[in-house]
Amino acid sequence: MGRKRPLDKTPSGPGRKHKKQEDPGAAPEQKKRKRLKVKAGAVLEKKKSKKPLPVEEPDSDSSEELADEFPEEGVAAVSAGSDDSDQDILLPIEKKAKKQKKQQDEDDRLAEEELQTNLAATETIVLPSGQELAPDLTIIRQRIRDVQFVLADFKARRQEGKSRSDYLNQLRQDLCTYYSYNEFLMGKLMDLFPTELETFLNANEEPRPMTIRTNSLKTRRRDLAQALINRGVNLDPIKWSKVGLVIYSTEVPPGATPEYLAGHYMLQGASSFLPVMALAPQENERILDMCSAPGGKTTYIAALMKNTGCLFANDANPDRAKAIVSNVHRMGVHNTVICSYDGRVFPKIMHGFDRVLLDAPCSGTGVISKDPEVKMSKDEKDIQRCAHLQKELIAAAIDCCDAKSKTGGYIVYSTCSIMVEENEGVIDYALRTRNVRLVPTGLDFGQSGFVNFQQQRYHPSMKLTKRFYPHQHNLDGFFVAKLQKLPGEKHAPPKEKTQTPENGKPASAKSSAAKGKGKTNSQPGGGKTNSKPGSGKTKSKPGSGKTTPAGQTQAKSPKAKATPKGILKKKK
Ligand SMILES: C[S@@+](CC[C@H](N)C(=O)[O-])C[C@H]1O[C@@H](n2cnc3c(N)ncnc32)[C@H](O)[C@@H]1O
């Protein structure tokens, strides 16, 4: 088959002409061929009718031959000749060339038509500059700067006919492209950080420093630091923590040193120290860690309790709860009972705790540097779903707490989200539906929570809550609030007896808490609950009458052999 060369203009291109003009022997040859054309015309006409020229173009070799054989004038004569009489007097090779030229003209016309169609189609969208495949980030970066410059003095700098929202939309789109976020999340972040958005976004592009927490049940920070320095770890103490170390560089994998395997430390983001510090666990207390897997905070709580009292480490996801077991064993924790319940039903299982930590499942918008998928995957529904579950969990956490506790009566709520709906919005719900008040977290750094945010107006005490940001504190984005439960309830207590740490008796499936009775405006979101916990599975039904929660695992220790009742007995 011949090869199509629709755009090959070699025979008539300027380079070719130039070459021919330089050929001094061309003119006599041309004259000779013209004579031949006239002579051979009639004979060739007969042959043509019997054997038409092939439709396909000749291959490149024959085309080259043709071009070499015919000087420029000859080709011009063929192209120009369009009437039948011309055909009659042409040599077969000239006819072939004519046909070929015709075909080439047609191909050129189609190619031009196609080009015009493409231009027309793309003109209205984006110029086909290749930007569709790889956006020019330098241009986008510059436009971000330009738009920010205009927004800084909008009246003076805006373009005629452009509104502020035109500029903001352009800015949002460009930030989304530049930093790879979806528009929903970028919009939320623009609301949260009107002046320092880019610093926040840039901080999310950098990993947070690697930090570890000394297990004070097994060693002291100074001794651990020395042991790790001897192994080639370059570190420093974290100033605001008694147990934290920041690792700048290391010659050994920090998750596989003998010290790690011996449980002398936990690999843990520094932000996750904060809720435990706010909880301020005391020795011999009864404490519930409601959503505790994989146990980073649980083991810290146990260490602060000095392995005394009783700590319940619960997580709705039984598979994740297994990780608590191994961490508790490795860290030498003996005072902890691990169980797997949906936190929302926990008050029916057990209540009367001195302190409750609710480190709630959340959208993870504070930990984007660890999990960049959050940038693109979260939408409005995800935030609403999280907030709904969080409201149900905080209500349960408060219901698990003993307002009359001699040492406590505190609930700490934390998330690694920076969304207002998941933080101040949830605390606001707790304040409205339970007899609790906000108290200082005891953390002397961090931003105050929002008292006002857009149209939202919260209780003035909301300023006692704390927000932590990557760009300000070099920590993952985090929220911490500390509530104190007050005696006398907005929410009617369960009428029937439920298992408490003191009585160790089974809960009743018919408790009013189970039915949600007596709650004042306590349905979060005012609607039905559709959120499923972690895996959504709990190993036993709430209030199933079992003294030991199904799925519960006790830490391997002498104390762990005791019955739950024994464990639950408070030390005086
Ligand atoms: C932020 S993580 C907890 C991290 C943990 N506190 C730590 O420091 O290692 C949230 C946990 O909540 C659990 N969870 C989700 N829904 C739950 C529910 N309804 N009840 C109890 N736990 C739940 C998840 O399985 C997840 O392990």
C-alpha cells in the first residue's frame, strides 16, 4: 500500500524551488518533455481508459523519483491543467502526478478544515496550549499574588465590572489547582484563615517533626534521650512537655530500636499529647478513653495514672482495638481494660467515671500533611456526618461521667479537625443539651476557640477551648476542649440501674438513656442517627446483660486476672 503524505509539500516547497533555480541544466529538459506530451497524447489516452491510475498515493520512494524527474515547471503545468484536453495530451507519469497533486490538494483542504474546526471548538474553552495537561503553576502562582494584591485594596485596585466574589472565585480556583484541594475544602479554609491561608497551606505541604513520648512507667526522658543519642539519634526535649522528644535526624529506625521494643517510648505526634495533658488524669481514678485505638493517648493516660486506678480503653472497631492490646502490653500498662463498643451506647454499659476522654473520629482536616487525600476527598456531607456522630458521642461521654466525682467530673473533647462544625459546633451542642460548663484546658499555648464565626454566635466561654495549627505551632491541626460536668441535670438520668465502675453490675437494655428519653433537644442535628461507628460493629448488643463487655480484653498483668468487679474497685 502506498503511504499517504497529505502534508508533504516537498515538491512545491520554497527549498525545492530554490534548488531547481540553481540547476542550470533544467531548461532544455523541460522543453523536451513538453514536446513529448503533445506527441504521445492520443496513444496514452487509450491506455488510460483500460488501466486507471491507482487511487492510493505512491510510496515515498516513487514520490521522490517523481519529484526528481519533473522539474518545477512540469509539476506546475500538471497542477494548472484541469480541462480534459490537457488530460489527453499528458504522459502516464504526468497523469499520475496530476492525480497525486489533486489528492494532495484535497488532503490539504481537509486538514485545513479540521484545523479550523479544532480552533472553533477550543476557542470557547481553553486555548490548546498544553495547559490542560499540566497547568503552568508559575502563571497560577502569579495570578494568586495578583488577586491577593487586588483584594488587599479592592476599591482602588479592582478591574471595572468585576465583583469581589469574581476575584474570590478566581482565587479559590487557583489555590485549588496550585495546592490540589477540592473547592469545598478550599472554601472552608478561606473562611477560617482570611489573612494567613497560604502560610497554612504551605505548612500542610511539609511534614511535622517526628516526635516521641517517653513512657514514664519504664524510663525517664533524660535516660531515654541519652540511650537514643548513643544510637545516633539527634534529638531535643519538647519544651512544653515533660515527656516529649523531637527527633531531627536518626541513624536507626525509631520504630525498631531496642528501647522502642522494650516500651520505653511511643512514636506519637506532639499534638496528641495535648488532650491527655488537658485531661490531667490522677492516680486511682476511674477513667474512660471512649475512642482509643490504637492507644497512643490511652498509654499516656495510664502512665500519668502511674498504673493505678482503672482505665477503660474503648473503640468501636474491634480490629483497631487489637492495636490497643499490643501497645498496652509493650508499654507495660496494667490498669487498663480494653473493650469494643459503640461509644454512643457506653452510658448504658457503664458510667460514673471520674474523667472521660473523647478523642473523636473526625474529618482529619488538621492532619493533611500526614494524609494528603483529605485535600480532595472531603465534602460538606462528610463534615456533617462527622459532626452528627461527634454530637452523639459527646452526649454519651458526658453521660458516662460522674458529676459528683471527688477528684474529677471532667470530659475532654478533642479532634484532629479544624472545622468549626466538628469543634465549637459540637461543644455548643453539649453546652445546650447537658449540664456542663467549659473550664480552662491548662494548656498555656494555642489559639482560643471561636466565640463568633461567620453567622455563628457561641457562648463567651468558648474562648477557653484551644485550637492548634501547623503554621503557628508546628503541630497537626487540633482542637481541645475541657468540660466539667455539674450536678443536677438538664438531661434526665437513666431510671434503671446500669453497670457502673462501682457496682460492676450489668446494664439494662431498657435504660432511658438507651431510648434517648428525657433528653432536652438532644438529638444532634435534630434528625435520625445514621452514622456508623468505625466498622459500625460492636461485639455485643448494648445492655446485653454481660458483666464484661464482649470483645473486652484485659491487659496481661497480675491485676488483669482480677474480675472486672475487682478491677473496678476504687483504691482509697
Ligand atoms: C481519632 S481516632 C482515636 C485515636 C486514639 N485516641 C489515639 O490516640 O490513638 C478515632 C477512633 O474512634 C473510633 N470510633 C469511630 N466511631 C466510634 C464510635 N461510635 N464509638 C467508639 N469509637 C469509635 C475509630 O475506630 C477510631 O479508632
